Amino acid sequence: MATDIRPRDTGLPPTMVPLATLIGRELRGGKSEKPAIRYGHAAFAKRGEDYFLVRPDCLRVPGDASSSFSVFAIFDGHNGVSAAVFAKEHLLDHVMSAIPQGIGREEWLQTLPRALVAGFVKTDIDFQRKGETSGTTATLVVVDGWTVTVASVGDSRCILDSQDGVVSLLTVDHRLEENTEERERVTASGGEVGRLNLCGGKEIGPLRCWPGGLCLSRSIGDTDVGEFIVPIPHVKQVKLSSAGGRLIIASDGIWDALSSELAAKACRGLPAELAAKLVVKEALRTSGLKDDTTCLVVDIIPTDHTHLPLSPRKQQNKFKSLLFRKKSQNFSGKPNKLSSVGSVEELFEEGSAMLEERLGKRFHLKDNSGHLRCAICQMDQAPNNDLSVTSVDGFCPASNLWEGPYLCADCWRKKDAMEGKRPRELTMSR
């Protein structure tokens, strides 16, 4: 029986498996050949605010086909399309610019989770400067060989249907109605959470953040709501077995109608293009066209297969499921690295909304002239009192200028605003 794997804190320390060890196993076991990628897309529009991105032929090293990786993304806009269009056009570039050039694949994959955080925040900063008030969810998926890295804000979701029949949730929904920890963070940062209040005092609908009335706690854009609605993504990185797996990435028009398990079952054993159409069809059959409904299906398969074989429908081994869950951590805890359990190896997971917990050490770049590069906006600046430095354990004093990632004055103000340390009217200019 397929089950949603949701992060939970068991109080047990995870077993650390370095990425280098996994890549070494891959080479020794003859798995060095990259899998084939097959994908399909389907959608029905109600408001026309959903956008998607497909980049199957990206290169880590220009001109080197062996360094290829693929990117897939869903952007579910609200209050207009501007934020979704902007994120589609700029988010990937901002993420890639935060990764140092000339590094190997192992270090590239290790750096990617931090680069995703920087790229999401920079996209939000740049969009806010446009002075527009729309917002968007963003779920960005990077597939490099058998390694899948997912970063997400909002409630567009990505699930993994692996070949042992287990359905794993690779994102966390940032809905105020369901996420207690996010509600507490928003109120502590200066926001007010409550339902829509009609005349006569009757409250209706989901929990929302006021001002603005947004029901999400994380997004890109939404300048009219407040900086405590943050663009810092939940990031999860996993490694598949050589049997591969299927990713289903979709906007909430799918997930409001179907559970992760039902979406996976609706399309098992079918080619990706047809699978995406059937997921959308099943969602519309279940609840009708109440919202924009967009679905991407991505198959990661051995090169000797034309498409994924039918996943087993028999009841999942309960002992294996317990082991898989027992190794998981709360999404807001420390980075999570797990040993091999079943067909998926969990390499990393972090969902904190605090930048000083997300950027980590050795993330900043320094050019030959001694200038410092901001870890978020990637702008070079000479060392001076306007530059701030963070470390994985907190903030470094000025005497430790060369430790940890640097934030320029604008990005430091953005960080403070997201944490509720400055009044909203004093936040960065739009």
C-alpha cells in the first residue's frame, strides 16, 4: 500500500551517508550511466495564473554533455500573473549564479540546496523592486542523474512514486491552516493570522495572514502582505535506486482534489505525457474546474527502458515503511542525511525560515581582488562596514570577517524584515 512519507522528528540521530560515498557506490556498481528522462505536461486554466518551466538539457559545464541535468518547475500565481511570470523567467538563473564555477559534480550537488535558498530570496527581492503586488508559489525540481533536489514555497507539491510502490512527499505545504509552526513564525514576526470576518462577526474560510489575506506563509512576491511571508524554500534532496521513479509536480488545483497516493495510482505504468493528462482528468472528475490545474510528470528511468514499468500494487512491506519513516526528521530541523532504506536514499532536508540556518559556511565567493560577493544577490563589494557576515551557528563578529557567507546591506535588511526585526514601512524600497 503506497503511503505519503511526511517528515517527523523521532529524536534519533540520522545515519550520515556522505554524497561522495553514494557516488562511489554508483561508479563501482556500474550505475555511472545516467538515466533517461521522460516528461509530460497537462493543464486546464480557470484564471490563467499557472505557469510551468521545462529545461531538460541544462549543463553544469558549458559544452560538456556529460554534465547535463534537467529542471522542472510549477509556479501558481495569485493576485495576477506578474510574480509567476517573473519567477519562471529569473529563478533558475539566480539559483545557478549562486553556485561557484569550476567545481565537480559532488560539490555541485552539495552546494545546490544553499544556492536554491539564495536564488529564491534574490528572485523575491528583485520582483519586489518592480512595485507590483502579485505573488506566486514556486516548486523547482533539479534532476542530476539519480539525484533529485526539490525546493518549494507555497502549496504546489512534488511527490515521488518509486518502483517499490511507496509514494513520498518531497515538499511541505506552507498553508497557514495546516502548518502550526508557520503560523507561530508569522505571528512572532508581526503578522496577524485569522479567518475572513464577515459582517456580524462570522468567520469563514481558511486561516489567512493579515494584512493582505494570503492563506500561505511562504511565497515569492506578495509585497502588500508583509515581509514575514518569506521566499525561503523547504529543500529536500534524495537519491533514487537504479530502478528509477516518477515525479509528479502539480499546482494545488490537483492536490485539492487528489491525495498524493491517488494521483500516483491514477497514472502508474503509463507514459509520462499520458500520465499527466490522466492526473488532470482525475482531478477534474473529482472536484471540477475550481482552480487552475497544472501537472508535470517526470520519469527517471534506466536507459534500457522506454518508460517506467508498472509499480507493484501489493501492500508495502510494513517493516520497510517503518524504517523509512523512523529515519526522517521534522522539516524544520537540521539537515537530514540518511542511509539506504528501500529504493530512496535521503541526502538532505531543511525547512527553516531563518537565513542564518540555511546559508551555511563556505558559501561566499571572493574574487582575486579581495572583494566580497553577497551570498544572495551575488554583487561584489569591497570589504567595509556595510557588509555583514553569518555563519551556520549564528552571526560572526566583525573580527571574523572571512568566515561564513556575506550579505550586502540590502540583503541584510531583507533578512531582518523577514524575521520581523524592522517595521514594514522601513523595509527595502520597492
